[in-house]
Amino acid sequence: NICVLDKLHRISVYNREGDYLFPFKLSPTSNHYGLAEMDGRLVTIQENKFTTKGPRDTCLLFINLQTKTIEKKQKVIDFAQDSKCRFLKIKNQKIYVTDLGLNKLYIISGNSMKSIG
């Protein structure tokens, strides 16, 4: 499948011929950035605009398009005012997330995470 993340808080899913299949709706109160595939699931960055504890937090969503569900939500950073996680890459079962606001790179492997910068 071909997947497109758009500004309307959804992932549009197409087949290899370019035929539209279905939308996967995301939270309209959050911003989403980047789209990658890992172990048959889509991964995207979700930046929550406001939470009960502060202005924002950022997590990764792991989406199963076959069941049309979010299977996992993994926290990247808590309540950092200047954080702007925008890009992600997956290689060798590691997820790399760039934070343009804090000038950091987060490397996530399973449930562990380290930051550089």
C-alpha cells in the first residue's frame, strides 16, 4: 500500500495502482509528522497540542492498517515547550526522531531511548 499523511488529520491509504482505499483518521487535537513502516505497522509522530500537565508532549503511534487500530503509543518527550519532533527514520529495528526545536536526535529501540545533542 501507499500511504499519505495529510493536514486533515488522516492517513490516506492507496493500493499500488493508485486507487484510493480508505482513510485512517487521527486525533484532530494533535499534529502528526513523518510516516514510516516497521514490522508491518505504520509509525508516525504525534505532537499533542495541549495536555492537562502542560503545553505539549510527543509520542510515536504504531498503526495496524489491517485492523485499522493504533496498537501502541510510545512517549518520546514529555512537556518540552520548545520541542519540535518532525522527522523519523527506521533502520535495523531502531527509530530515529529528529527534534528541530531542541537540536536533538532520539534513538528508540524497543522501550529504551537515548538522545544525542
